[in-house]
Amino acid sequence: MNWGVLLFPGSNCAEDCFHAVDKILGKPVKYLWHKDTDLGDVDAIIIPGGFSYGDHLRPGAIAHLSPAMTAVKEFAANGGLVIGICNGFQILTESRMLPGSLLQNRGLKFLCQDQNLKVDNADTPFTSEYAAGDVVVFPIAHNEGNYYAAPDTIAEMESNGQILFRYCNPEGEVSEKTNPNGSINSIAGIINRTGNVVGMMPHPERSADSVLGLSNGKGVFVSMLKHLEAKHG
Amino acid sequence: MLKAIVTVMLKKGIFDPQGRAVQNGLDSIGFDKVKKVRIGKQLEMDLEMTDMATAEASVHDMCDKMLANPVVESYSFEIKEV
């Protein structure tokens, strides 16, 4: 069971993602390069955070046109698990593998803080370790995390259970007061219609190792692992 | 040689926090007649092309593929001889 962490010029959370798979899950993981046209034998792909291509034009706008992204699209079309975190989420929306887009934070500030999140849908390969309604804490660190999609798209996503995480307070209440960046419906993380591609602004890899003080991000990686193990027997 | 000037704006109806901040700033120094500010970006591109129709088609293609994100942005452009 091999994992891949996709690197772009400017990715800066790749080592944390690598650590989560290598040391926390204890599974084989390798780096994939943005120029790769063949991703090799991988079962799950993590697109890490950072500032690919300096975030020029729009975050993810240049990265999503990389040769490796063509291969990632094909991998996802065949049912492969893909998770994009922070800049990885922005790359996935730019590539249209996920609906919507990430706009500048409503408050015009780069946000860097521990963030309470409510698990909205725990019935996915990425969230099965949680229960719906659980409150978890993952760090956020972004300037463009304000999720936007057209109202009909949002309605469709809501009714399909495509919202995985929402920003909330420690009690799990979701309101405009607990919404750090202006995202529609406090959306922090979403899944595609076929249930194998996820994008999220918060960083589960930064809360996956208890030595860092937060560990409930581990559940995202364990969920993915269990799904892969069940699939591959 | 042709020059293309592309303007990319957030679509109507999408809140532009930067524009609002600038509007508030203008208001605070007395320009209270400014009722709305929208901020976009402008790209100037020198094109090694001579045929206007080809250039237009090409710039459209660039905008659709990379320069603008149609989910949240609209674009317009003009092309002139230089």
C-alpha cells in the first residue's frame, strides 16, 4: 500500500504529510514530482499545502496545469483516493476536480490559528474514524480560504452530504461568529460527488502527532488507510 | 506585434473584501461619494502575432484555461497593434 505526496515548487507542508504516513501510519510513502507524467504504483495521493508557484495569479492556478495533475485526474477518475490540504485544496478546485473556489479571507488577514471543526459527514473514506457532530481541532494557515460556490452548487453539495468539515466553536456550534474566513455555510472541507477526492483548508497533518499537542487529525489518515485496506483485502 | 490587455474581475455578486476596504479608506478621507469599489487585475501581454482574429481566439483560450477562474471571475480584453 503506497502513498504519494505531490511536490510543487513552493509546497511547504509536504514533510508533515510524509511524516503522517511514514511515522504515524507506518506505511510506505514517496514524493511525487509535479513534472511526473507517471505516478507509479500509488494507492493514495496527498497534495500538500504551501504556496505553489508563489500563489501567483491565483493560488493553484499554475500548479493545476502541471503534468502530474493530468495523472492525478486519471488516478481519481479510476477511483483513487486524493486529498488536497490548504494549497492542495486550492489546486483541486482550480483543476475542477472539486467544485467552487477559495477566495481571499473576508477579513483580509492571513489566518494562522488552531481551529475548531465540526465533522459533518463521517461516512466517507476520509472521515470514518470520526462520528458526525464530533468537534476536532486542526490548525489553519491561509490567506485564501474563503470557500465560494454558486448557490445551486452549494445546495446540491449540501443535499449530497459533500460537506465534511465546518468551522465551529468548541461546543460545535456553527455560526457566522465562528466562521474565520467568510466561507459559505462555514465550509472547511468538501468531498467530490464520487466520494474519493477531498479538499480541506485545515491541516490534519499538523495535528496528527500527539507530540505536537494536537492529534485528532490522525483520524483522516487512519480513515483513508482503513478504506484502502478494506479495498485491497 | 500585438498587445493584449486583459482585465480579470471577481464576478458580480461576489463580495470583494479588498474593494470594500478601499471604499472605507476613501470614505475616511472625505471621498464619501464613492459607493462601491471593485478590485481586479490587469495583464498586459506582448504577442508575437499579426493576425487579430487568431490573437483574439488565443487570448480567449488563455483566459479560459488559466488567466481567469470562471467559477468566480469574469474577464474582458482588448488587443491593439504596437
